[in-house]
Amino acid sequence: MPHQLMLDPSRGGELSVFERPLENALYVLGCDPSLGRRAGVGDHSCIHIARRLPRRRLIQVAEWYGRWP
């Protein structure tokens, strides 16, 4: 039985899914953990997920943006 991935974008806008995963597609993940700190407040971090296209092109399919606790 194939695995099922549940994608539940957050209501606060932290997770945005622009395209559901495609079988046999190749994906690239980029991350900026933003570990620097401002006085009393953590910096925003982001994760971008892109699907690889022919000729070394990418299309963004999901993004997470928020603060670590």
C-alpha cells in the first residue's frame, strides 16, 4: 500500500503548499535557519521546497516561514 502524505497548510500562513507532491519527481530543499537573535525575539526562519524541471530549472512548490521557539 502506498504511503499517504498529509499536507495541512497552517492558518497563520506559516506553511504554504503551492503544488502537491508528484510521484517520481525530484525536489530540492533550501533552508535559512536564521540563528541570529534580536533582543528577546528570535529571527524568522524559512524553508523552500522546489521541484526540479528540465534544463536545470526549478519551480517552488512549498514554503515554510516562521520563528523557532
